[in-house]
Amino acid sequence: MIKRIEAFLAWPAFLRVWFVAAVVAFCPSAWGQSGLPIYTDHLVNGFQDWSWAPRNLSNTNATHSGAASISVSASAAWQAIALHQSDFNTSLYGNLTFWANGGNGGGQRLQVVAVLGGTATTTAFSVPSLPSGVWKQITVPLSAIGAANKTDCQGFWIQITSNGTLTTFYLDDIQLTAAPAPALVHLNVNTTQTLRTVDSRMFGVNVAVWDSSLDTLTSLQELREIGCGTLRFPGGSLSDEYHWASDTTDANTWQWATSFSRFAHTATNLGAQAFITVNYGTGTPAEAAAWVRSANVTNHYGVKYWEIGNEVYGTWETDSNTYPHDAYTYALRATNFIQQMKRADPSIKIGVVAVPGETNNVNGYTSHPALNTRTGKLNYGWTAVLLATLKNAGVMPDFLIYHWYPEYTDQESDPLVLQSSSMWPAAASDLRQQINDYFGPSGTNIELVCTENNSNAGSQGKQSTSLVNALYLADNLGKIMTTEFNSYVWWDFRNGTDTSGNMDPTLYGWRTNGDLGMLNGLAARYPDFYGMKMMHYFAQPGDAVLGASSDYLLLTAYAARHGDGSLGLLVINKDDQGAFTGQIALGNFAASPNASVMSYGIPQDTAAETGVGSPDIGTTNFSSVGATFQYSFAPLSLTLFNVAPAAPQLVLLAGPQQPGQPFLVELHGQAGVPYIIESSPDLVSWVSVSTNTLGASGFVTLTNVIAPGTGAQFWRALWRSAGF
């Protein structure tokens, strides 16, 4: 029960407003190429009823298909069935279709408009007079209502006009139909565009006090397998009730399965960095400072990153302060936490919880507004008040903490959750702008970190343990690497099974339980385990994140240059039915024709279900890599190319002019790649002479490296993979 409650409590509420998605219930496990259902026997895919016409969304008197339809008993012209959704991208869809029935008498005349960015479009689609007692399909081209290829569509109105009758009519089977997929998807990698380097904190996992299997050799091996370099403890909302010294929560006398010392044993054996969340909700600055002192002064664990509370802007979080969930109170207390904790160890970094949006999470408090001098506006939102109060107190946090969960209980949507990674750049931009506005130039030293991410904040259903969640993890980690966020910590390693969530057969997957953990029990692996493992192969700390693009929403690309000069290209096919052919262009990269290709998708997931074959990442070879090449990407798949640079060449320009002088040689190859020059007297025993990394020209003249030896000498240049 504790595990299930924790999984419910630890998620931020305002994010549920930013992105809402719901169960696909129109056709089993189908999207992208099969359209996006809106209403079947109920609203699906996150669409909400914002109607102002008298209606019944569970009418059973007249249906086109299934068990229910929408009955509309309009009493005045311009009343509407309003189907609302948070911003979504319409580029995958061509038409809005629905079935309508005029009921007894018919004669109703309807119009359809779209809502973009909160405003109804001015162009309306007129629906002819509805027939009496007969179902008729209506097809509305999105282009006809100004909604084609929009990123901010928020739904549709089906309105009754003043031209027809006002008797009851019926609607059913409302959906967006798919636009044709391109025959060829263009994927481009710009190897000269370095967006950033990969931070070691990008490969993080939350671990929790309830995980009795954490401090075991098996867990250590599993964490190493996924390349985990960061652990967070003690676990979500429970952090604001947890007392580290006694390993208890609140007034309980019983202890948790994994104490801080057992966590530290795992973290130090793993060689991982750690984020520790201290108890703000029911704890004190003195308790937090004692934790720092015990960890780093007494026991020399070297824990560098400390968080003050967990999501305390949210009313779901335990907060015993006089003014709970108040940004001003939190900021004042945070100054004391920071001062006392840094007095215990001045080398640590301390973060405070934040949310994008200057007006979000006001929580009813308006006594301490924050003035944004750039805009001239007073703001009452959590982050604005927090930063302004800290600035006035002369205290600067080392980082802001952001958590993101796009879905909530019974709102799962496979296709829409796989679009949600697009929010990361906007979140980074918003938080950075607030730092600039309320801290000024000194705020440039404040980092942005994400210490919790998963798909669903509520009771867990089959999506959380399905292949979709593995793609979600990889897509979000790939996207966050292109922003200024410096950490990504998945929720979580082991969480506990949940059978109270959405198990609808329209969701992809075969498991009969939900679970926000990567593992069930000691060693049973869910797909997100392999998603993180794939990302460990995609990029390593210190690698360069490169610019990569796709011209189709359902095929996403990310690229990185490894330290040895090779290229990692990750491609995610987010459609559950269509295999897409990608034309890949590697700009300014001379590639070896042979690449290793790692894949994870439906075959591995089927192997896990049936026990036939391997559920682990598959590896093959591909021998047709070039500046431009094509590859077919299977449905619901992660595909990772590891592309080696073309072989280098040594070109002799001139021999020594006098005995003892060096040869004049040019080394040709790929810019940015380290090449090793070796010499041998017999073509058997080779000795490394030097390592040369080529500049933008792609070659370098060597005058002091290759010198004549005694007797015959042979020379060669090599590229040597660093491996994983």
C-alpha cells in the first residue's frame, strides 16, 4: 500500500494541466496511421467535455456503433458540443469526422470550428441539414477550419446554428483521420553543430527506502548495466516525512527497508553521484545540516547535490508549516536550510523546487507578489515569488529542480504521450527567463535539473509497463540532452506493482499490471529498463550532443559524437503499425560503410511475453552507410547506429632531405577524430607513436612524428574505437 500511495502522491499537479491525455478506445492499439479517436462510447485521448449545450455523453437511445452516443438537446442557437484538449499537433491528421443523426424530424444545421491557442477559428465548416432518424458521416477537412498543421490545437466545437431546428440530435464516433505518411522521411545530422556536452547526471534513477533489494549485488549489476551514474534518495513525496537518522517517517517507530547507510553503500560501490532530498515538510534545517555533516564529514561519502523538499508547491505534498505550499514561506525557510547545510559542508550544491510559469501554483497566497521589472507585472506564482524572495534575502540556490509527468489516472494515451517530449525546450526557456528576471546576471550560475520523470502521475496501468514507456524514456532523455537541463533522473528503480490503473485493451502492451519501476522484484525487467540501457549506448558523459532533425513527427532522431570520434544516431519510430523508410544525411562526416545497429522494439517485447527469443537489445551490422543512405525503421522501435569514421590515410609528401631528418607526411581523415600513428619494423609488432586529432580541414601535415629509424620501418594510421 505504501508503494502504491507513493506512486500516486509524488507527481506535480500543474503538469496535469499542461498536458492531458486519455485512453485510445476507438480501435485496438492503433494510432498515427490510424488516426486519433475523440469520442467512441466516451471521450478518449484526453479530450474533455467543455460543452454549453444540454447533452448526455452516455446516451443509449440511438447509437451508430458501440453502446453509447452523445445526445444534444439544444435550447438556443450557437450552443455547442465543445471537445477540449491541451495543445496538440495536428500535422498527422487530415480531417475531423463524425456521424450525426437528426433524430425525430431532423433539420438541424450545424457548423464546426477549431480552437487554436484558446481562440475559436473564424472560418467555420457548414454541415447540411441533418436527416431524420438516419446516421450520416460528416467529414471536415482541417484546412477548411484553419486547423491544418497547427501545434496549438485545443479541440473543436460542433455548434447548432440559427438556420435549422432545435430538436434533439445525436453524435457518435468522432475522430481525427490520419494524413498520408510520407514515402520517405528525411533525417539530417549536422555533425558541425554541437549543442552541448553530455552531463554525467543525465543517466539517473530514483531509488527508495522501501526497496529491500537495493543494497544487493544483483541491483548493483543492474544499475551498471543501464549505465546509471546518478541515484536519488529517499524517494518522492515520502522525502517530506522522512527522518534520516532514525530511518522512519513521521511519528512511526518502524524502520524502512533501505536506510541512508545502505543507500550510500550502493552509491559508493556504483561510483554514482547522488541527489539527496531533505525533509522540508516535517523536518528542520538543523536535521538537514546534521545529515550533510554525517554524510560528508563523518563518513566521507561526498554527496554533492541536495534538494530542499520534494514538490512542496503541490498540495499533495506533506507540509506542516503554518502556511503550507506557500512560496514565500518556502523561500524564507530555504535560506535557513541553505545556510546551515553549507555551514556543515561548504562544497555541496543545494537546489530548490520550481515550476515553469510565473502564474502557476499560487495556492491562494497573494500577500507577497513578485515584481518582474522587465515586464512591469506583479506575479503571484510559485517560482516568481520564490526567486524574488531569495534574491531579496541575498541567498542564491545552486540549481532549480523540475519534475515532469504528462499524464494522470485513466488519461493514458499512447500516441499523445509520445509527443510530450516537445515540452522540454519550452520548460528550460521559461525557467531560465524567470531566473534572469528575478536574479539578474548573477543567476547565470543557477543550474536546471530534472530529478523526476515518468509518463503517468496517478494509479498505474499497462502503459507504464509497456514498450511505449521505453520509447517515452528514450525520447525524453534524448530531448532533454538538447536543452540546458543538466540531469535526468527516472522515477524509479523499483516502485511496486499496481493493478488499479488503466488496463484497457486499446493501450499497447500485454502485462496485466502497472508499475513505475524499471524492475519487478529483484530482477524481472520492464521495457523502460532497456530504454535506459539503450541510451547508455547512445551517449556517454562528455560526448557531444549534435543537431539532428526529422521532417515527420512519428520518426524522431537524436545524434551524439562519442569521445573516440564515432557517431551515435538514435531513431525512434513512435507509430505502432507503420514501418517508415528514413533517408539519413550525415552532414560533414566521412563515415565507414559498416555500422553496428542496436534495436529494441516489438520483437524483444514479444520475446518477453512468450519466452521465445531474447528480450534484450538486439545487435546487427549494416554495411551501406554513406553521406546519405536509407534504412527502414520498424513500428514502435528504438534503433541506434554506431557509425565509425572512415579509415585514415597517410600520404607521403617527401622523404628526409638529409640523414636523420623526418619524413614529411599528411594524415587525412575525419575532422574531430583522434587517430593513432604506429610504427613497426616487421609488420607484426606495432608501437604507438602519437595521437593526432584533425581540425576542420580534415588533414594535418606531420613533420616531427614520423622519423627514420634503423633499418626498415613501417608506418600506419588507425582509428580505434573506445567501445562502451
